[in-house]
Amino acid sequence: MRSRRRPTAVLGAIFVFAVFQAFLSFFFAHDLKAQARPRRALGPRTVIIDTDAGSDDLMAIAFLLSRPDIRVEAITVVNGVAHVPAGAHNVLRLLELAGRRDVPVFLGEETPPSGDAEFPAAWRRAADELPGIALPDAQRAAESLPAGEYLSKRLADAAHPVQFLALGPLTNLAAAFTRAPRAARILRQLVIMGGAVGVSGNLGDGGAFKTVNTSSEWNLYIDPGAAKIVFTSGAPIRLVPLDATQRVPIDMAMLEQFQARASAPLSRFVAQVLATNRESTRQGFYFAWDPLAAAALANPAVATFRLMAIEISEKPGERGRTIEIKNRRPNMQVATDANSLRFRDVFMAAFGVN
């Protein structure tokens, strides 16, 4: 009897194994798309955004505003590529387009406390004026409370910790941590777009700025003193540097897909921003800088992170350089790579154009 039952048992085991393999194949085939779709199971995550209001910042903000699993609580504006008043005005206009008059906007200092560096004048003018991009008029003004003061109070609220996305220089965040050092450790997550760890910097990109500094990235170059405060604060940092963003070019196919399928106000806005950068996109020079950082906050699987000890340099000739210190306790997770296809799925799914 035993010899007759054995083939049946074997066949049964093979059948079960085959069914299990089919299930795994189905699961993993749909895994990337499932990750791209916003999830609401545990309720929306609360996020505060700090931005210098460049056009790619505004795309990143539009992405988070489009995610049902993210609740943007407030936006603070920092001195950077846009001037603070103009940048805040454009953020308010974007919020008007999104129907989000409930999101307060706070203004930071108009000059960095550490040095007098600034973006090229032509870049700042474009960020202030947003040529080729249509936004409605803002129906309200920014808050009277300064950004640093607001953040020091809000981030220190241990009963309601938040996630934080920093898309520009770290001036506002450093001011908050200086006023309330414990706020850094209360943060659930701090995602920063900035730095260049294992790749060259971008100060010379486009030839608009002449410098011998080939190692630094613009956001951290503008206010390295602020970056130093943030990096040593003990905050749970995920750094998204040029190492990762240069792996995610925005190509003509993505631009054309947005233009063809954008129907909602925020998706049409992104299509306009991409269209204004058509020539850079065609030449392969346009990357998902701030959008990748926003996507990494929403779905860390878009990038590959590694624990590192990172210092910021304030030395002449390498001001703002991000340096990995070997054999030291890590102070952050650093995105060393990014998955371009996964980013595209996550980003475009939020706007319903994938």
C-alpha cells in the first residue's frame, strides 16, 4: 500500500509547489505597481515641506498634494533659487490651484546666515517669475510668524510628530533646531534633497556660475553652516544627493505622456513645468531632483539607501561639500542609487497619467 501511495503524494506536493510558484510570480509581477499606488490603510501621513520654490520644488509639492496618503500640513519658504517673497507667492498660487487654502505658508530669512552665496541671477529671476507656467492668483497672504519660529514650536510637539521634506538650503530647519534642539529627535523622518557624496557637484552646471568648487551641490553650498547644524542634530535623516538624482533623468517620453494625459489641475501644472524645460530634457540634462526626494519620502523603495557618516565642509574651495567619514558612527541614510522606472511609476501614478 505504501508503494502505491507514494506517487500520489509526490504529485500532490508538485501540484502544491506549482500553485505556490504561480502565486509568487503573480505577486512579484504586480508588486511595483502596487507600491506605486498610494495607500490609505493607516490614514494619511502628516508632512511639512520646506522649499526654495524652484519649478522642480513645485512639482514635488504638487506630487505630495496629489497623494491621498499624504497630508501636507504646512509649507515654509527658504532663501534659495527663488527669493523668499516671490517663492512664497508662487507656493500660495500652487495651493490655490490645488484647492488647499488650509495649508499655511511661512516665510524664512531672505539671506543665509553663513556667508553671502546665492544662485545665478538668471535662475532666480526664472524661479520668481515662472515663465510659461500659468497659476491662479493667490487669494491670501503668507503667515506673519517667521518660518524658523513656527518650525521650532511645531517640530517640538512630541504629541504630534511629523515627517519633513527639505527641498532647498537648510536655513529654516537649522534655525528651528537651534531654538528647540529636542525637535530634531522628535521628527519621524527628515528627507533632504542635497549634497553630492560619491559624484561631482553641480555648481558649474550650465556655465552660469564660475567656481573652482567642483564637489558641492547648490542647496548645501548656499548655507553650509545650516547644513552642519542639521547633520549633527540627531534627526533621522534620509539624504537624497546627486548620486541618486542623476540616475533619474526626465525624458521626452515622460513629458509627452503628461502632455497627452494630464487632465486634473495639478497634472496639467506639471505638464507645463516639463514643457518649459523641453530643451534640457531633449539634451538629457534635466533630472528629477526634488521630485525624487518627494517620492522617496512617500515610497523609500524608489532609491537605494546606505547608512553613512556625513560631514559638511565650510572650507574655501569646497564650501558645502558632503564628505563621507569612514569608521565613524553613521548619522544618516544616503541614497546611493535610484530606480528610474520605479520613480516614474510612483510619480506618475499620483497624477493619474501612467
